[in-house]
Amino acid sequence: MSRFRLPAAALGAVVFLGGCTFADETLFPVLTGEGSAETSAQTVDIPAAPAEANGLPTLAAVPASATGDTFLETGTAVGERVSRLRADLSRLQGSIGVHDGQLTQLQAESVQDAQRYNELIANVQARLQVGTTPGNPILVRQWNEAQGVLDKVGSDIGRLNNVANGVADDSALAAFILESTRATFGLTGAVDEDHRQLALLEDDVNRTVVQIDRLLNELNDDVARQSNYVSRERSNLTILSLAVKNGEIFGSSLANRAFASAAPAASQAPTQVGSAARTRPLVVIRFDRPNVEYEQPLFTALSEALQRRPEATFELVGVTPERGTPAQVALNASAARRNTQGVLRALTSMGLPRNRVDLSSTTSGDVQTAEVHVYVR
């Protein structure tokens, strides 16, 4: 039994060494870079202390604006209102995207219909050009098909008007958001971040307003162009039906010939702002407050002018005040252009052909606010 005994000192050394091994594995890090997988896997990331620990409000990032600027939730009442306005703007931009897609689709369909219509008309006219029998059934069928395609083009005008009405509603909503955004600047309880976000939101709304105005102008031009095209081609189809009945070509409608001969004479009249300014305007529209209701007086004045001179054309002159800083003058000029475009859309909506209206602009020291003058030429 004695050969298995260890001296007390040796036993204490063994215990001490074991304690050192335990301490090396648990209390001290491995500095050689050759530790085991279990040791290297114990790395723990310590999270940063939340902002509330320092007594600061939490700023939560939300989606960026159209320009790439990041909005932050400040937790204030003004910040909550900014979030609601931004949500309204997002819905508005989605609606604009839908309407823009509808316009693109209608334009593509109109191109296809116009190509098909012109192809049918060209076939009929080519057959009439070389001569054919009166009432040729092939030409009668092609003429009927062409009339159906033209009717489809006419129905597209109604769809364009529906899109224009939707965009007009978007325009009213954009004006409300812009006015609400500007009014929010005057609320109390805001931090600097709130005002920064309001400025970015106002810029986004202004860009959206420009997009809406461009879309409205495009829709207005498309409606006017399609209406003139359908009206002109209906007259041509009437003459073409007579040609098919007689088996010989006649040409374009007399009404279209008269229009074509009168158009150059109307375009020869020079547009001179100075000469128009020396005459008395038919209508003066002062945009000294939001939502000026000028449509009914404008319609009455133009109706009386056209009764006296059915061949009359008109000129819209946007007048800008000649006062204020250069930046203010530039803003007034931009507002005058928008007002002039709005009056032009009103005129074409009343049925006045676009080619009978000219646009120009000028500045004056006699006016206090932006105006639009309507002259008879």
C-alpha cells in the first residue's frame, strides 16, 4: 500500500497545477490565435445604449424621399402630422402613377387604331385611284371597318376625359397637401428636425404639382388633337363613301379644304406683346387669392366676342409684377406661367380650338399680383 502513496507536497502541486489549468481556460483569453472552436465562438457584440439613456428623443428612420433624403420620426405632434402628410403624398403619387399608366396605355391604343384606320383608308383610296366598279363590296367592307376603328378612336376621347378628371382630383389634393404643409410650419412644439422634414416634404409636393400640371397639359393636348382628328376624318369618310358608291375618287372633304386654306392666314398674324398691351384686354383675371373662379365670366366674354367675330383668335398674356427680390420675381413668373396654362386648359375645355389661342408673357409695374390678360386678335 505504501507504493501508491504520494507525498503531501506532490499532491499539493498536482492540485495547484489543476487549478492553474482551470484558470487559464476560463478566466484569461487566448492570445495566440490558436484557440479551439468553442473559445472563438464565444464572441459577443455589446449593443449600444439606447438614445433614451442620454435623455434624447428616439429618431426612427423611415423611407427616404424622392431625392434620397431620409426622414426621421421625432415623436413630436408636429412630427406625427408630417408623417400623415407624407402618407397622403405617397397615396397621391401612387394615384398619379396609375393615371400616367392609363394615359400611356390609351396613347398606345390610339397609335394602333390610327395605323389600322389609315391602312384601311389607303387601301380604299388606292383601289379607287386605279379605278373600280361602283359599290365594290370589298371597298364597302373596308369602309365599314374603317368607320368602326374611327368610332373606337372617338370612344377613347371619353376615356381620356375620365383620366383627366382623375388627375384634376389629384391636383386638388396636391394643393391641399401643399397648403397643409406650409401651415404646419407655424405650429408650436416642433424641433429642428421637424422643420427640416417639412422643407423636404414641401419640395416633394412642389415636384408632384409640376408632374400633375405636365400630365394635365398632355391630356388636354391629346383630347384636343384626337377630337380634331375624329371630326376631320368623319368628314373625309363621308366623301369617301360617296367615292365608293360612284367607283371614283373625290379627295378630302370641302370642310377640311376650307380649314386648311384658312389656317395659314391665321398663322400669318404676328404675336406682338407690345401691340396687345396697347389695346384693351377682353378679360383680366387677377390671381390675388387661391381658387379664383373665372370660368363663367370668361366663357360669357368669349361667347359674345365670337358672336361678333366668328373668325377671331385670342392671346393669353401672363403678367408678372415688376417688384421684389430677383428670387421673388422668378417665383412670380413661374406662378404666372402656371396660371396661363390653367386658363388655356379652361378655354380648350370650353371648346375653343387650341390653334386659335396664342400664349405670351410680360412684366409690369402697374400690377400688384399675377394676372392673365385675354386679348382678341
